[in-house]
Amino acid sequence: VTIDGQHCVIVGRSHIVGKPMAVLMLRENATVTIAHSHTKNLEDLCKQADILIVAMGKPKKITADYIKKGAIVIDVGMHRMADGKLCGDVDFASVEGIASAITPVPGGVGPMTIAMLVNNCGISWMRKRA
């Protein structure tokens, strides 16, 4: 995925996801906009995104109406619904036909997070032994 020159909209301003993702995207020369649940015209803003990263804590809030055709959508949200099923902040079923790529929930960002945690533990262990 080419990030350089892309417009990345991050919905969520947490210290855990939103702000660090903004810094990472800026390092890769993306134009970054940070939005949140109180942002006015959130739908219009999201429609401008080449890359949309969502971590707002609202189950299935982002629907097809928020997505630009061909956008890359990264859903960081995780919610357990009343029926016991997991879902993200993005309504996967309505968005998957519009986005060029989308992370599913479950099975998208979570496994990568775990892999990086294990990797970082290994690095830490090796540094401690050196």
C-alpha cells in the first residue's frame, strides 16, 4: 500500500490508537486528518479519505455512506453485540463492496497486534541477555 501523498482520515483521538497512528502516517508522508465522534460532518470528512482508520468505540457506526470508492479501511474497533458476535466500528457488510481493502473484525488488526507484541517481547528478552 502506498501511503506517501495519500489522505488518511483517523476517526479516534486516543493515546493508544488515534494519535500514534497519526504520527506513523505523517512519517510516511500522508496528509493526516484526525476526527472523532463529535466532529461535525464526519461522513463528508470520511468520504475524502484514501485511507480510513477507525477507532472510535461505536459499533458499526461507519457505513457505506462514509466510504470513498476504492478507499482502504482499517477497523480497529472491537465490540461484543447482544447476540455474542464480535463487530468493529465499521459495518463490514455494507463497506466491503466499496473499499478496495478492509480489515475484518475479528481477525484483522488483532492478530497483527498479538504478533507484534510477541516480537517485541523477543527483542526485549534478547536485549536483556546481551
